[in-house]
Amino acid sequence: MLRTLHGVFLRHAHVLLILSWLVLGFSLAFCVPLIWGLLDESMRQERIWLHGLLVTLGVGLALWLACRRYRAELSVKDGFLLVNLVWTVLPALAAVPLLEAIPGIGWTDAYFEAMSALTATGATVLVGLDQLDPAANLWRCFLQLIGGLGIMLLAVAVLPFLGLGGTQLFKAEMPGPMKDTRLTPRIAETARGLWGVYFLLSAACLLAYRWGGMSWLDAFMHMCTTVGLGGFSSHDQSFGYWNSPQLEWTAVVFMALAGVSFARYFMVWRLRSLRPLTQDAEVRAYALVLTLAVLAVWLLLALHGQPGGGGIGEQLRMAAFQVVSVATTTGYATTDYGLWPKFAPVLLLFLGTFVSCAGSTGGGIKMVRMLVLVKLAGRELVRAIHPRVVNPLTLGRVAVPPSVVWAIMAFMLIYGGCMVGLTLLLLTSGLDVVTAFTAVTACLNNIGPGLGKVGPASNYAAMTGFQIWVLTLAMLLGRLELISVLVLFTPQFWRR
């Protein structure tokens, strides 16, 4: 047994070496609540974040000491293994200070909260956020900024300095089906370019929130969860806390911008032209679907009214905010849209499963996959009438390779299987159908709020331990787009 474990260690020691560097880098994140706590007199729990920093440093150093002699180029298998290790180990380390900072929280809930933050899901088990220690809220929100674009993308930018390749990591973690598309000849330059765009958009969002009336702390926290499309808030009422049309429209703008592929913004900057946005089929479909959905919900509210009343202008603001929030998988709320006519909340949840663009910080199956599936269905309908017609499947003016089409079909089959399987697991635990199905939908697509007992006016605090772990797995599967996780459970993965 020991010999077998030693053999497994030797085969994967170079993967654990990179994991050690990433854990050591992640330890720097604890400095944000620690330094803010030292500067802000309202925060009195600096030792908690110091403990988290020391624990994470200790884990990283122990891994590095054990594996420092083992270096090798990453293979495809190594890339998948490392991605999964990072997305399971880092939430565990991020949960450590939550155990001290939040009274009464257990390990299961703390890990769920940390996983929700790093996967930018936004599902929470916490109540009384307004009374929570500001540093704990800051930590939860800052984790969503880190996890929004993908912490592994940052690793890709750093790996060349360690003498290790990062191409396999980029392909394993980068969301969307077009994983082999590079924006620059060097993968590290691509990663740094995407993070540069991410930083600039974050800075603009921070200043806009501050100008709109938020405090610097609230502006920073909500910038993290807006650009990261995570949806955590420091207030139980979320954006409804301010009741500010200016802040809500600001959030709508930045959520919509963050739902577009950051690669498109990178190309806009490189080419000094808007053509990468205006001529991209996915971006055009994204904008069209959001616009039509906002108009549909606005019309519904105008015809049926909304709880609490409100004029046409307020109804438009409510419709735009909730549609963009849920469709981009952010999950903010300004009202309990579960009380709207039933068509509206179901439509919102459905939009959250596919609207975000590939390469954005959003979750779901991505708009580009939906476009390919719609075009594929249309082609088959034409072939049913004209069997001999030559009708290649194109996206924009580019033909979609058959390998991509087959990969999308396989992804959708696995996606449907996960939806059904995870929902059945929750049903066996005693949940009602609406809560079980929408909770899985919300977590698998990294949306956050569902319907029923996990609707926008409530959270996941009532879930049992078993249910929490099922939904934690759903968040991990959704963030890594299913196949990157499930490939570890195939016999072929572990064969030499």
C-alpha cells in the first residue's frame, strides 16, 4: 500500500510542486482583509486573517519542500489534475478564516461559502450579512474577484517564470468550446492581457460605484462581485439596500460588460477597433437576447404590475436589473422576483443557463454553444426536406469544425445527465421538486439564487449537510465545465 502511494506521489509530484506555488501565491490574498482591518478601526479581528495566512503559507511550504526536486513539463492529464486540485484545495484554505470570523458556522457551510465565492456562484448560507464582521464580507467578495476569470489563468501567466509550461492548464480551465484559440503567440502573454482587461474593468466599476454613493469598502466589495459575476453582497437586501436607480443602472452596465468574452476586449485594444465586438456572432446574440428579455419582462410587469407598484420607469429598471443580473449568472437582487408572474422568474433562470459568452466570468453552457446547437437543429430540419443539400454549419462566416460540434453534443449530454442526477439526489433527501431542480440549476450554472426555498428572498441556510455537499459538487462541476472534473473518474485517465 505504501509503495503504491509512493508511486502515485512520484508520478504526480511535479503537479503538486505547481500546486505549492499556487497555494503560496494564494496566501497573499489574506493580506487584503488583514491590511484593511489594520487601517479600519471597525474591524477588530486581524488575528483571524493572520491565522489564515499562516495556515496557507504552511501548507504551501510543506508541499514545496516535499516536491521541490521534481520538475517536468505538464501533460494534458497533468493539466486536468492540477485544475481540479486547485479548485478543491483553495476553497478549503479560504474556508479556514470563515470558521473563526462567522459565529456558529460549521466546516460544511464554510467550505460551501468558499466554493461559492471562488466559483463566482453567489449562493450563500449566511444570514445577517449587515451585522457580519466587515472583514468577513470583504473576504467573501474578494474571493469572487479572484475566481471570476479563473485563478488558473493567473497561474498560466506566472508559470513561464517557474520554467514550466502553461498551455495545458489554459486549455483545461478556459471556459468555452474554443479552447485552442490563442490571442497571442505566447500563452503567458495572452493570460496577462486578459488579466489586464479584467483589472481595467474592475477599476472603472470601483470608481463608478463610489461616484454613485457607496462607501469605498462597499464599492470595492461590489466591484469584486460585479466584474466577477458572483453576486455576493455585504447586505441582506443586496442592491435593494441602497434603493438607488443610479447604482442599479451602473450595476446593469458593468454586469452586461462582464458577460462578454474578455478576449474580445483584448482584441479591441490590440486592433484599436470595435470590430471584434460588433462582428462577433456570439456578442451580437448575447446583446439581442438580453434586450429582448428585458423588453419581455418589462411588458409583463407593465401588464400585470409588480408587488409594491411602481411606474413604467421603475418597472423598466427592475426588469433590466433582474434580467441582466440572473442572465449573466451574477445573482444580485433588488426585489423578490419570485413574486412576479411565474413566467418571469422561470425565464430568468432559463436565461442564466446559457446567455453568458465563452471567455467571460459568467457560468452556464455559454451562448456560443447555444448558437451552434440552434444552427445544428436548423440544418437538420433543412436536411429532412432536402437530404442531399450541402449546408455547412457556420458561426458568423467561419465554418465550425465537426470536432467542435461533437464536443458540444457530448457536453450537452453530460450537462443533462448531471442536471438529472444531482436533482434526483436532492429529491431523495426530501426537498420539493421546485427547490431541488432550481437549486441544482442555480449551482451548476453558477447563478446563485434559485426558486422555492432558495429563491431571491432566501438562501441556502435551510439545506442539510448532504444537500450542501451535493450543491458544492454542482458548483465545482459548473465552474470547470463538467468534463474537466468528470475526466478524472475515467479509467483511461489513470493509466500510464
